[in-house]
Amino acid sequence: MPGLSVSEKNHWKERLSKRIDKRIEAIAAEDPNLLERVKRDAHDRAMQSLNLADLQAEIDRLEREEEELEKRERVLNRTMLARVRGVPLETIDELSVYQSGKHNHEVQAAITRRQNVHEDELLTESEIGRRILNLRVEKDGLLDSVWLASSPKQIKDLWSKVAELLGDEPTQLQRDAMAIAPVED
């Protein structure tokens, strides 16, 4: 029987990936707010470790003041229109106001990268989080696992030698894939 084609391997990678995603959802459901809490706490840690928290607090204060000014401006614009039309203020609808983003792209990218690091740190602090991290690592290496499961012995041997050279530990799925007997053409 011939080995799997590239599209078949990608198909199996996607199918297995979806199964892992479902399992991550099921595990995360054991503590429904864990991932949301971790993301929020990781963002806070990212802001602290990048020494941006005080600056963000000042930005937040300015934004609150700006919102108050915009709200006052909308009321004044509505009042002027109401006076011009000679109607009560309550009959004039709110005007839409354009609001720009909080950060420039470079700062946001730095926060996101640092937040991801802290998110992983926070996930390692709980058993459920460690299970989720382990499944994410398996998912990230899933295509390699599919290829290893369907590769000849030479590729498996080379993979092992490169992993040893780099000091990489294979995932459980990769170890299992290496143990599968190569397909004979």
C-alpha cells in the first residue's frame, strides 16, 4: 500500500487538530473562566513587565476625560440643532462619533507577544492549564507527527538525530509516530 499523499496528510492533520481543539474546549469547560482570566492576567503582566502599566493608566485616564469631552460635545451639538429647529433636545438623536484605537501597531504587537508568554506562564500554574498547554504543543507539532507516522525509517532516524542535536524533546504523538512501522511501497 503506498504512503499518504500531501493532501491526505494535511487532511488528517486538520481532522486531528479539530479533535484536539474539541478536547481543549472540554477541558477548559472544567474551569469556564480560566482562559479568559489567564488572557486578562497575562495582558496585565505584559504591561507590567514591559514597564507600560503607568503609561497605560495615564492613557486610560485621558481616554475617560476625552469620553467626557466627546459626550459633552455631542450634547452641545444636539442642543444647537434643537435650538435651530426649535424643538426639544430629547427629539434629537445622538450623533455617531469616530473613535480611534488605543495603541499604535508596534506597541500592540509587543504587548501581544509578551502577553502570550505570560499566558503560558499562567497556564502552567494550574493542572487544567498544563493539560491545555500540552495539547497546544501537540497541535503545533501535528503535521510533523502525521508526516513521521507515514515516513520511511530513514526519515524517522534523521528526525531523531536532528532532535538529539538540537536538544529537542519529541511530543508524545511524535514518539508514537516514530514507533509506527514504516509503510512499505
